[in-house]
Amino acid sequence: MTSAAVLTVSDRSAAGVREDTAGPIAVEALRTAGFDCDDAVIVPDGADAVEAALRDLLAAGIRLIVTTGGTGVAPRDATPEGTARVLDRELPGIPEELRRQGAAVKPHALLTRGLAGIAGRALIVNLPGSPSAVADGMPLILSLAGHVLAQLDGEDH
């Protein structure tokens, strides 16, 4: 079974003052799709926290990492910056499509700065922290993840 992880990025959830409502949606979608996925890891906002958590998940051999939160324009929203530090190659089409699909429902989706890309043998995708954005974004991620991971394993097109 392929390993996956969800990283929730939120100062309030990390401090225990707000329940993580987005991470569990991604976890459930991954488990339903057949991925081996623990409960979401929660870290505070900030590029350093995101980078450190991603590096820990990669070192543990996780193949698919979905982050939730920290992709907006608020001063502490730095998930894309932390993610960029660990990516070997970006896959810009994934966040472009996530933004396109999201904007069809809610124009504010255009403000998300999430990234997607390859880090070693893993796929990392940033999603916003909104539970609805996670629910809407997971089908796209799941439709692509198997092919991306197979390609990283050297399989033919």
C-alpha cells in the first residue's frame, strides 16, 4: 500500500484553540482511495515549520503529501515558501487547475498561492485550509497521483 500524509498548517490548530476540520477530509479521501495514511500532522504557520515537517515526512518514505492551509495572502501564510524549499521540480498544472476549478465556485480561490511538485520520489500538493477547498481538490489530486508515482518509479507512459 502506498504511503500518504496530510500536513495541516495552522497557528490556531497547532495551539489547540481551533479544531482541524480540513485535514481529516484529506485523510479520509486518501484512505478511501487505498493509501496508507495516518491522521493529519499539524504544524504552525511559517515556511520553516512547513519545510521541517515536509522533510520529516519525506525521510519517513511518504510518497504523497497533501498540505492544507497557509496558502493565502495573510502575513503568516507561507506554506508555498516552505514547500518550494523541498521541491526538486514544480508541477504548475496541478495548482493552476485547482485554482481554475475553485474559482468556478468561489472567486477567492484565485488568491491561493499553493504549489505542487516532486521531491525525490514523492508528490507534494498544497491545498487551501478551507474544508470545502480540500473536498473539491482531492479528486483532482487522486486522479493524478497514481500516474505521477508510477512515473517516479520508472514505469512507462
